[in-house]
Amino acid sequence: MADPIKIQVRAKILTALQGISRGAGYHTDAGGNVQLTDKPVEQITKFPWLAIDLGTERRAGDLAGAKRRSRQEVVIKGWVKIAPGADVDLALAELDADVKKAMLSNVTLGGTAILVMFEETAPDYQALVESGLGWIESTYFADFEWFASSP
């Protein structure tokens, strides 16, 4: 069974990423295609496409009472598909900027802000540029406090 706090953090991040749309001031409409699981690019039918992958959770310690502090690694993977002759660098930069803007927004869990820190983005498009596909993988760390249901 998945850890309930991880489920809540993932749900908050999902909601933030689903808010990515041109109408909301972003470069792309990637928010309309966010998944909770990664899959091979051959199975993706709609672009841009984002997936949330939760990495390691590190419990940073106990605070007063039953309050806990944790750090959750969050990896966002994104794919773009561009028209022939279009600038794949620009397409990836716009998707990356949209993800950063959404991830660094004021996301809260139980009324407490989740502090999201950006680690790095690794774009990789050389192998797929001929097909008009490119991808990014961005790593974030979400720090949050929560109350344990039992000590």
C-alpha cells in the first residue's frame, strides 16, 4: 500500500502541473496531458506529455508532537513533438519553463506550504530530433511537514 502522505504530495503536484495552459499564461498546454506513470514514447499519442515519478522520500526528523518533516524527490518527465524544421531547443525550453513555473508555485498540503526546490533539468533530443520528438527530465525536491496519525 502506498504511503498516504506520498499520495497527497503527488496529488498536489498533479494539480499544479494540470494548471499548465496557454490561457493561464504558460507557453504550452501540457497540463491537459499529465500522467502519474511513465510509459514508452511509442505509446504516447498526445503531446506535449508529462509524467510524475516520485523518487526517494527522506524523513528529515520529528518536530513537536506528532509533526514530521520529509523531503520527497519528484522527477517530471516531459515529451514534445514538433513540426519538421521547428526549433526543438525552443520547444524543450518552453516546456521546461512551464514545469518550473508550476512546480515552484505556492503548493500547500494541509494548509502548510510545500517548499519545492529545483535541482536540474536534463534535456535530451539528439537521438530523436529526426522524428520531431524531444524530452526533458527535471528533478525537484519537495519539503513538507505533516502530522503522523500514529507516533
